[in-house]
Amino acid sequence: MESINWNKGWQFAKPGESWVDVELPHTWNGKDGQDGGSDYFRGTCQYRKTLRRADLPACDAVYLQFEGAASSAQVIVNGKNISRHDGGYSTWRVNLTGVLDEENEILVEVDNSPNDHVYPQKADFTFYGGLYRTVSLLCVGARRFDLDYYGTPGVKVTPTVQGTDADVCAEAFLTGLTGGETLRWTILDGENTVTSAETPAADAKTNLTLKNAHLWNGRKDPHLYTLRAELLDGETLLDERRVRFGCRSFEIDPERGFILNGQLYPLRGVSRHQDRPGKGNAISRADHLEDINLICEMGANTIRLAHYQHDQYFYDLCDERGLVIWAEIPYISQHLPNGVENTMQQMRELIVQNYNHPCIVVWGLSNEITMNGSSDASLLENHHALNDLCHRLDPTRKTTEAVVTMCSMDEEYVHIPDVVAYNHYYGWYGGTTDMNGKFMDEFHRKYPNTPIGMSEYGCEALNWHTSNPVQGDYTEEYQALYHEELIRQLYTRLYIWGTWVWNMFDFAADARSEGGEDGMNHKGLVTFDRKYKKDAFYAYKAWLSDDPFVHICGKRYVDRVEDVTEVTVYSNLPEVELFANGQSLGVKRAEDHFFKFQVPNSGETTLTARAGECTDESHLRKVETFNEEYRMKEAGDVLNWFDIEAPEGYFSINDKIGDILASKKGSRTFKRIALGLFWRHRREMKKFLSSQPKSKDKSKNKSKDKSGSGGGIMALANGLTVNRALSMISAMGPAIRVDREERLKINRQLNKVKKS
């Protein structure tokens, strides 16, 4: 087979616009999908290119291969519809052999329009349209490895560790055989042949034994072998494939967590979205490489590749670096009764295209799919069918799902896959940080035979700063404080089989309107452009990385008003000494790797931290008034802390909803405020609610909190301050905005209510 990169020389046109020259990978939403307003273009655009027979090598068949076309695509050759594919993240191929003239117009119509049958349709990220991954021409002979087998290489490798050896089952998918062909199988370790065999091609399957197999052992030693499969007619080579594989065993134990090759190997890492500023998902190999380098620098040993099939090159990198992977399809947020077949197709493609990657250990069935209820019969049937499909296609791996907080741990849906994990944002979207660990303990107590993990947790941070961080302030300091606490809770509970920070990188979600920058989700440990590692990044590095380092937090927070300010230092070394203008402030030890120093603040101060041979430096400056550049700004809605009256002994919007509701008079006042708020914004709320999918969950107990300690939507709401809740309402979209004056009016009403 000869593969020809076909990324150059395309033309692109939006509806009603002229053709422009483009080079793939390409998206039409690189700008409008990242600027907020939930108004990026979703529709059908066209790509065209000329294919000349004279430019092709001599071959029997020609295929056009797409590694990603979002989210549906139709291929038209010389005006004739040839092929269609639904699903924007997997590889698919089109056989052009019988339709080519001497000169051919290849037209590809790519469509990311809203519909009711192709996932994703509702989620907290931008659905970029375009031919955003590589397109290739594949030129092959008549007798070959099958290119029509779901976009795979046509070779499947299943290694099974048996003591010190490994049994390797190799299977090929072939087409065009005439009889008498053979398959030569060779396992290579680097360039060295380890073992080989030859079989009739009609059997297309063999078993090989690796004596004293070198195991793929995660970040410690990600050793890879190569299987070379050659299709032969006598000694004539007809076609060849080389696929890499790794030999490893794993189990997921409800008490001991994740176990790799017989050794405890707690999975501690991050989730990843792939998009970049201006590029969307149309990223380069250099971008992929930068991402994995940052993840490895942090010390993570696992990635949840959310919420769709990622680029094959990135799975290859994960194999090479030893990162354990959760791979999933974009069955997310909203169950589509007409989308059942699409979930099955996308899962089939995900599994068969990625079967040979040793890095993958679990297939994710869905993410937060019960946003509108968990008792829908079609939803449950869909999950059972997906779970069965995964086990049929791949009995060597486990199934899992990411469950939204509000879904009770008692629901049937939660217990369909082999293992389960929850997306919890206690301490950010309501509730308090301590509720995360409590929930895990309650689940573990109630379902001791079900492995439980944390598939998402996180909070947002931009370049805002404070010395008094609170939930919902979007400061780098609160994000760091939040993750310090979550690390303590999650990393010390060894039964938790895996934890994944949401997210490694900031990413675009065009419907978002919060934090002072519309169109973005800022929960990343690293900024969208990958240029700045937030302080929380180093909190994880202190726990996960073996490379010695020291980091002073708050480098972007220079101007401070207090006479003595607390400075946090992170290090994976046992002792840290901090110097202020050359004077030692003492040596500290910290079992949790988070070192806290009280620093006198006057004039200009240069701070130097030393841990072992490592040093880091930052600067402070004493100012009389707070630098407003550090405070979150939202156009027309700036409400400073000093604007909020909070009389001693009386409620204010800085109080938690749960505390207000616990007071009889407070409860009456709060309900009156909520009713008035809804009435004043009834048109906007009606518009917003009408845009949300209708729940088909007929359960009589939907509102009942059955999830035990720390569960349920009321637990989330009760942990929110009124001001935070109003901010979250404003973040629903540009049509709903509870402005500064309205918040102050609500505050004045609460100021009249005495605390019990």
C-alpha cells in the first residue's frame, strides 16, 4: 500500500461565499467558535480538489481516507454521491476505484448542523466543523489487507500475559484472495526478530509466543513490540502492515484500585480537549506533542481523552509515553432516541480502530447523559447495548461511564458498566470541597464491589487574584486552594481506581459567558494557548512528578495591600526554605507538599525559594489600594466586595443558600426573591428553558436525593452563596443577566433578615 498525504491544494466555501484556497487540517469555526454568544456557524460547507489519474501510482484500487470530518460528510465525485459518514472523530474511507475518470472533481460536503441523530449535539464544548485532520489517498493492489474494515489497519493483535511469557494472537482482515496466498507473521523488538510464523492467508489467524516478554509497564517502562504482517504469493509481497502492541495485564479492584502487571498503580491524571486558539481542532502534530509533553511534565500517569475519539497520533504518543487511557465516544449530555445507531457505530469505530493500543484500558459508554433523568427506557437500552457491544468486540478491556453529580448512585444506569466514575464539582458549582471525599466514601460503603473513580473535578481560574480566595471568584488562588484540598481527599483514598482533573487545558465552549471572558471554559491547569501553567499545575506536579522542582505561587499577583501576606510554595522535595530580599524566613516541611509562609510585605520584595538544588523566584510590591487589574471584570456587571453591605448578624448575598433556607424568615424572603427574579426575567428564562431538551424520565422520584452523603442537587445549591448562584444564572447565556443593581437590590432585602 502506498499512502499519499492529500492535505494541500483544497478549496473551501461557506454557503453563498466564494471559494478560497486552504490547506488541511482546516475548520471554519476557529474564531466564531471561541468568542462566546453561542452563535458560531453550524451548517454545511464544501471542500473541493481535483484528482488526476496521471498523478496516481500504478495500483488496482484507490481509497480516500479521512481521519476526521466533523461532524457528517458526503463525498461527491464528478457530481455523483459516493459515500456518507456520520460522526466527526473517527477514521473512514471511500473506495474511488470504479468511479474515477482521467480528471475528477472531488467534492466533500461537511456538515456540523444541529440534528437529532448524530452525536454530539449538546455539550460544554464547541463542535468545530471541517476537515480538521489529515486526508490521504491510499493506493493498493487487488489482494490486500481490507481497507473497508471500519477504518482499521486490518490487523488485530491480542497479547495475553502468562507468567513471564506472553501469548500473542494475531488476526488479519483480508480481501481479494484467489487462493494459495500466505501470511508471514514476525514480531520485532526494535529491529530484532523475536519470533515468526507462516500460515495460509485463508486462515488469517495465528498464535505466537513471546518468551520472557518485556512488559508495557506504564510511565516506568512503556515497552512496545511491532508485529509485521506480510501477505505473500510465493515470495512476492502483495501487501504489508506493521502495528505496534504492548504486553501488559491489568485489573480494577474495588478495594485496591487500579493494578498494572500485578502492582498497585493508582491512576492519577487529567482529561484533555484538543482544541487551540484560532485553530479549533485543526491542530498539528507539534501541537499534540506539546500537549503530551506538558501532561508528562506534570507527572500524570493517565489521561481521559474526552469526549470523543482523538487523533491516532495522540494514541501512539500515549503508547510511547506509558500513559493509561480512558477512551470514549461523544454520547454526552442528551440522549437522542434517533441517535442509538450512531452511538453503536461510533463505539464500533473507536474500538476496532484503537484495539491494538496498550495504553487504553477502559471504553467510556457516555458522559453526563442523565442530565434530564436516568430512567428513560431508550437510554437504558442504549447503554446495555453499548456495554454488550464493547464486550463482544473487546473482551480484554473494561467498560465505564462518567456520571453527573445529580444522578443517584442507586440508579440502574450507574451499574451497567464494569466500573464507574462520577463528575463532581463540589466546591465550585455549589456544595463544599469536603463533599467530594464524603461522596466517594458513601459510594464505597454502599457498593463495596463496584470500583468507583472521579472522572471530572475542577474549577475555573483566569488572571484574577486575591489574598482571600472564595468559591466562584475565578482567581488563580482559589483554583490552587481547591485543588490542594481535592488532592488531599482523592489521592489518599486508594480504593479510588482513577481520578482525572477537568481539564488539563482551557478550551472553547462558545455558549459560555462567565469568568470575564466569554466563549471559554477556564478549568484548565494550563491556559488555552499552552503558554502559562497555572499554580494548580504545580500542586499536581508536587504529588506526581519525580523530577525535583520548587515553585512559588502567585507570580502574577505582585501588588498586595496587606502588611503580612501568605505565600504558598509547591515542591516534591521534603524541605523548602524561603528568602525575602536575601533574608531567610525559615525552613518548612510539609507532608502534603504545600508549604505556607507568612511574608512581611513592605516596599519591593524579591522572594527566592530553595529546595535541594532547585530554586525559584518571584516578586511582591506593597500598595495602599487593591489593584483592580486583579479583579474579575464583567461588562456592565462589576460588583466589588466592598459594594456588598453585610451588617453583623444579618444575611447578605455573601451567605450560603442553605444557611438562609435554614432560617424561617430567611426561607420566606429567599423564596420571595426567587419568585420575583423569575418573574422579572420570565421572557429570557422561557427562551432559555425552551432551548433545553425535554426530559422523558417518568420516574416519580426524580427530585428525591437518593445518593447518600454529599449527593443531590439540593446539596449543591445549599453550598452556593446567593451571589455565586446569581453569577451562575448570568452565565447561562447572554439573554439572562442579573446585573449589578439587581444583585444589590436582592442584597438589601436579605440585609433585613436577622440570622438565627
